[in-house]
Amino acid sequence: MTALDLSSPVAVVGTGTMGQGIAQVALVAGHSVRLYDAVPGRAREAAEAIGARLDRLVAKDRMTAADRDAARVRLHAAESLADLTDCALVVEAILERLDVKQELFRALEDVVGEDCLLATNTSSLSVTAIGGALRNPGRFVGLHFFNPAPLLPLVEVVSGFATDVTSATRAYETARAWGKTPVACADTPGFIVNRIARPFYAEAFAVYEAQAAEPATIDAILRECGGFKMGAFELTDLIGQDVNESVTHSVWQAFFQDVRFTPSLAQRRLVESGRLGRKTGQGWYDYADDAEPAEPHTAEPVQAPAYVVAEGDLGPASELLALIREAGIGVREDDEDHGTRLVLPSGGQLALADGQTSVEFRDVVYFDLALDYRRATRIALSASQDTSPQTLAEATGLFQALGKDVSVIGDAPGMIVARTVARIVDLAHDAVAKGVATEEDIDTAMRLGVNYPLGPFEWSRRLGRNWAYALLDDLHLRDPSGRYAPSLALYRHAYASDKREGTSS
């Protein structure tokens, strides 16, 4: 099954931001496009807005004037659904209400031909439930574009329970012909991106709610240590706290209030107070013109230790040993290899976040996972009230000698980047095991849909097959609510690796 022929008209119903963006994508690809909106006059206004955007593309040399003029000829405002009779594809981008969408598609089914592909751009509702209202749900599919649709490449092609393979394939190939990067997924709450991205927000909020760090510090650690483009607090301020919380709540409810997707009470209070982010001038941060920018906690400079003793290779943080030597700090090897940690001159220990807490041990400082320890500009340290000040000072001085800003947070098991990545990896493995999508499509979706530095399976391969399971298992022992319980899929992944290596789990 191939993509729709360019001679086939495409319709977009709903002319808000997403509807206009999808229409522009189809129009620039070469289709005739019909715009329809239930509110009189809205379709014509949308056509004019799209035309203005095409003008800007010409002004920026991203489109020729001739192509712009031809596209304008192909763009039409429809007066009624009856004007969509000969369309080969209708994409809906209206209000996120199941009953309203079902009513629209029932009406469309009476208008369009039997071979017309019907698609919804829903981000939160069940594709199966919407299509369930149709006489022929086999031709119904989800085409979830990301905002702004003309710029972002990802499209989730969602097959409902009754969607025919031929319909899903045609939708997939059409999205690809439009210059997009489609990924195929089954109809599951949140699809790929909104399902697997939940921990990025949830774990940042949880660290904040535990009073282990404030938003500016958490965001800085996610960016400068974890390699994410934005931190969770600044990103939800940009998205809108009401929008982000609504998606989280929808996924949580759709999974029968699964504790892994529990919404944040702190975010709920923010929404209740009307502090919705940039659009209201205040969210986690204050966006008033005279507001002081929130700064992350950064430790004052202290002296670096003269040497460290390496017990083990530090696992995913092994490149630190080379950086320490390059900084002129001695590295002594412990031949007995007691574990994967550094021993400081005071006798205290420095270990990579593993899901345990500093308070459990005599004198341990944890450091967070980094995307790339050489390129990271900030490192987070975690210590308890019982940690020796000398040990914390030596750990701080060590990373400062490597050219890193250091943020000290509270005794948060798994810290920030490590627990976030571990949970994302776990949800990704669980999704593959349940037939939601392939590993390749999940990695593609998370890189393109939310701009992650690595896909979950790329993280998993880099960190080792057992890393995420071991960290979450330790977290689960300390928080047995079920929030951190590793999935069966992740357990099998880690156990299979151990069996191949001749060890027991």
C-alpha cells in the first residue's frame, strides 16, 4: 500500500493551531487541501493565516514564489462537510472530547467515499474508542502530529483495535511522503511519546516535593548533566502547566490509576492557583519583566583532594578516571576491587547513584549520572545529614577540579538524572513487550518528539543491560509503593543478560 497520490484532495477539520499546521504540511507536499470548521468564517481565516505563513517562507528563501502561488490555488475553505465528498483523507483536529469527535466522524462517514481514510490527531483519547462509533472502523487511524506541525518531523501513526493494516500502512506512507518521520504504534494511553515521557516530569517533581532541590537546580542538572535540552520545570512552563497536567492525568486514568503515572500534587496546586507558566506570566518561574532569574545552587570553590582510590571501574562513569588523571589528581588502583566507587583521602566514599541513600552508609556521597562526563558542565552530589563535611568537601573539590559546577542536593535515592533515565528505560522495555512499538520506533519518537539526547534503548545499551533494573530494584525497596517496581520486561532483559554471561540474578 503506497502513499496517497498527490492528485487526491486532503481535508482538515478543525482550524486551530494544529489544524492549520497539518493543512500546511499537506499543502506544501502538493495536495489540494480543504479546510473546514464548524464556526462560520473560521476556515477562511485559517486559509488566510496559512497563506501569510507561506509568504514568510518565501521571504526566508525556504519556498519559491511560484510554489507559494500554486499552493494558494490548491487551498480552499469548505462551507460544509458536503464539500469534502471527494477527499481521500480527512484529518480531524478539533476539541479533545470523545463524544464530539465520534459525532464528527459519524457525519463524515455519511459524506465521504468508502475508500476515504479517516484520521484523528488526538493526543489523549483512545483511537479505538473514537473509531468504535463508525460503521467501518477499519479505515480509521490516528495521525498524531507534534506542534508546530510544519516544523517538527515526528508523526505517531496509531492503529486502533479495529484499524486495518492497509489503512495504517497508507497513513504511514503518506506521512513519510509529506516529509515527516512516522513511527507506528498500537493504541495505548499516551501512544509512545506521552506514555514514555511521563517520568521526565514526574521524577523532577518528586525530587522537588521531597525538598531535595528547588526547580532551578533540578532543571540545571537535567540540562547540564543529563544532556536534556530543557529541564522539566521550564519545559512544563512552556507547554502550560494545565496542558501538561491534563496529559499526565489522562494517561494515569487510562492506565486505571497505575501508580507509575501518578500526577504531581505540587503541579496540581500550581494549576489551581492559575500559575500556568509563560502564558500567564508565572508558573514554576516568574516571567515578569522585572523578575530576578532563578539560579541553580552551585557550591563555592573548595580544594581538590590530592588523590583518590578507585575500587572498580565506576561502570557507566568509568570515563571519570581519565578525567581525574588529566586534572593532575592521583588515581590509586585497589587490586581487591570491592565495588565501583572512589575512596577519598578522608576515608569517605564517592559512588554513582544506584537507588540507595547516603544515610544508609557511614560516609558516602553519591554523584548523578551524566550523558557525557567529559562534556557535562554540572554534576550533582547527594549527601545525608550524617555525611562528613570533609567527605562532601573533597567530593565537591574533585568535580570542580574537572571543570564542573557542583550542585549539592538532599539525600534523594537515584538522584535526578539516574532515576529519570532508569524509569524511561523501564517504560520503554514494557511498551515493546506489550506490542506498543518497536525499539527503533520508540528511540526515534523520543529523540524527535521530545528532543531527548538519546532514545531509551540507546541509553540502555550505553549503561549496560542490568543498570536500570538494579537501580529501580533498589529504589523499590526504599519506596515500596510500586512507583519504582521494575517491569517484568526489564527483569527479563536483565536476567537474560546475566544468564548469557554465566551468572545468576
